[in-house]
Amino acid sequence: MSADPVVVALDVGGTGMKCALVRPDGDTVHTERHPTDAGRGPAAVVGTVLDVAGGLAAKARANGRTPIAVGIAVPGVVDETRGVAVWSANVGFRDVPLRDLAVTRLGLPTALGHDVRVGGLAEARLGAGRGTDHVLFVAIGTGIAAAHVVGGTAAVGAHGAPGEIGHIMVRPDGPRCGCGRPGCLEALASAAAIGRRYAEVAGTPGDAAVTAAEVAERAAAGEPLAGRVWREAVDALADGLATGQALFDVATIVLGGGLVRAGDLLLTPLRAALRERMTFHREPRLVAAALGDEAGCLGAALLALDAIGVRDQQEMR
């Protein structure tokens, strides 16, 4: 392998891009952040992605490092086999051949992945799920999505859209989800849903000032209303995770995303609620993610390294 090899890694979101140069052992040697500014349209976003990736590769070479691959993570539906961003509401992509565009622009082997799947890949191999062959990574933020990682590889599904655990129906008579169906897990237990539910039961449905974290804190302080809302969310989440365990039989469930910042206010009651729902299924270990917002870039780098056949050095981290 070349001297001091690095992967150019980008985690593209609707608002911003997290970018890094990552060594094959998972060590990040440089990070940057850039605005995505998705409002400019998908073509402009693609241009920015390629410009930033090219700039990172140039920076690596200027510092005596050798870029060996590019890894790009994007939200939405991603066809990893073809390297196509099929659809993304946040970024505006529709059938964008981003992998081939990057190869043409940078002259480096490139892998394109889904943001949650690469985050799960990183947590399974370098983070809270390390040492476990069967991991379910669940990201809980504005929405809820998951990645099933077996033997260090994330399942990509037949159509590029696996892991939509947020759209498991847990309350048939529940609130309507953004997908159009009622009672989805995402409509009850995402951070956004918890804030909305609190405002609803408090009689201030137009008030968006109370966050899920504040609901958790108020519940811990003994406020009855917040306690009720928090228990409803934990119960719904436990139902969703129990369904996930029935489907995947994993050893470890890693929770990521903004809601996990509540720490034991979430994990302690959730572990108990999940345990109550286990019958003949083995109870999984339930832990918080360890890599934070670094997971996306690390996972994109791992995906790129896998694509070029470099994997053994990752265990050095």
C-alpha cells in the first residue's frame, strides 16, 4: 500500500457536509465542515460534493499523504451496487450517478452509501458494537431509521431501502406519519414527534420550543405531563425494537441520533420495557452509540476501503 494512505470521506446532509481524511485503521487525520445549501438544487449540490472531495484529496497530497479511495454517504434511497443516489428529499437527488461522477472527477475508486447504513457500519466495527457480529444500529432524530450489520457488512436490501424501522406500525390508531400511514414508530418516538406530542397534550400545538431533551428532563424532574409523554415514547420505541429483534435476532442494538443524548433517562426505562417484551427471543444488549457525528465519515471510509479490498487494518483502531 502507498505511504500514509487515506480515504476521502464525506457525509452529506441536507444542511451541511461533514468531511474527513481517514486512515485504513480508522484514525481521522483531518476534518472539515461545509454547507450543503440544498436550496440551490441538486446539480449545485453535486458540484459542491465533487469540489469538496477534490479539495480534500489535494490537501492530503500537499501534506504528504496518498488518497486511495473516496467514500460518500447521502440520505434517502441509495443503490450502492450501481453507485446511484436514487432519491433524497433532503438533498433533492433523483437518480444521480454520484459514484461515477466522483470517479471521473477525482480518478479514485469511489463508494456511495446510505448515511444511516454507513453510520451503523462504523458503530459495528469501530464503535459501540465492536466485537459483535450481529448489530442493529438505530438512529433516532427527526426521523427513525436503522441498519442491520452482520459480520461487519450492512444489508443494502433489494431496492436500496432497508432498515426503515421508523415505519413499523406500532399504534394503528396513532398519529399520521409523514409517509402517509397512521401509527408509525417515527410518528410516536422520534425526537420531533416527542416535542409535538408534548405541545399537543399541553394544549400548545403551535409551540415548537420544547424539545425532546427538555421533555426528558421535565419527566425526570417529576412533571406528570412530561412523564406521560416520555413513557408513551419509550413504550412505542420498545415495541419497535422488539419487532426489530424478532426479525433480526441481533446481539447488540446500538442507539444513535439526537434522542440518545438523554442518556440513562432513555436507556434505563427502554431496557426495562424491551426486557418485558422478550418471550422466547434473546434480549439484546442495548447501548448508546460511541462515535457521535464522526460515524458517518468513518462509515463512508470503511465502505470505500471494503470496495478496494482493504479491511484487516481497521481492527487496529
